[in-house]
Amino acid sequence: MRATHPTSLAEEGTGERQKPADHDPAVFSYSKENAFLHYLAKGVTDMFAKNAYLFSQGIESLIIPKECVTTVHPELSLDQALRVLTKEKLSSVPVINDAGEVEGVISKTNILDFVQQLNQREGDFSGLKEHAVKEAMNKTCLGILANSIFSFAFEVLLNHSYTPIIDVKGRFLGILTRKVMMEQVIEFFGAEPLPGDGLSVNKANEKRKWKVKHKKFFS
């Protein structure tokens, strides 16, 4: 005769698994916890799906075209470049050569640092007339390709207020700003409620508070 092995001590003698009663507190607690974990897992899955969708999108539609961007030539004097920055109320601008290629970015900070290297008196900018933009510009900011995906551009812009956009030949097409990227993130995740959003009474106010808290990304 084939031996049977009971599944628990309570089942010994029958060899059959007994179903717990519906009113058993342990069963109710397990069912409630399982339902919550299922809901939480779905929320996390949905969030990752939304992340994957947004961050896999292209950036072409977000680019500010070169015709709308102030730029300077690498041979322009630092004195003139500083005047441009001051007049346009900009902290930095792309440096574009005759071939339309990005050679770097020049900022007020770059110019002030260059003044200090000249060992001039504080506030004395007279020597800037004798030096060109190419001598003081930041040559590491050469831009990203126009066909870059959102996630790559987002990572680049975490530490920069904007980045030049170039084609495959390195020619300047425009710029992409951190402000535009962050606004896209807010708009995208605010378009559809995520799990728990029902607890928010005033979504517009919540969105405003979030933007104020992360205002450094909108500069």
C-alpha cells in the first residue's frame, strides 16, 4: 500500500489539506496585506512604465532653435563678450565659429576668473580688450546630439542650466534648457494621477510647492 504524507499535524489521518475558515483573523490579515502589496506593486510598475515612456522620448521638439539664441564668436574680445552678456542679461552663451560649430561656452564667471589670472586690480577690466573669447571659454561644453533621448539630456542638464544642441557634424542647431526639461517632467507626471494622488486636495498648489522646492532646476 502506498504511504500518504499529511500536509500538517492538523491534517494527520486524512491526508487532505484543510481550508482555513473564512472568519479566521490570520486569513483576513493575510488577504488584506496581500491586496495592499498588489496595489503597491501596481503603482510602482505604473510609475516605472511612465518613467520609461518619458525618458525614452526624443528631445527634438524641446530645442530652442539657433535663430533665437544669442551666441558669440571665439575671436570676439572678452570685453565685447562681457558687454553682450550684460546687455542680454545672460550668465553664459555658446561660442560658435565660422563653420557653425560649437567650440565651447563663455560665461561671466569664466571672464572674471580670467581677469584674476591676469593679476589685474579688482574691477579693472581694461585688459580684456586684448584677449579673445577662445582664451577664457569653457571648452568642455560642446553640446549633445539633437537625436539624444530625454534621459541622457536630463542627466547632462542636472549640473547645467542649458546645453548646446548639435548635429552629427558638430554644427550648432540650438540649445536645450534645464527649465524646459523640468517643466516637461512636471507636466507629464501631473497629467495622470498616480497611486495616492487622490489624497491631494489641491493638485495645482502641490505642483507649485514642488516647483518652489526645486527652483534651482528652473534657473
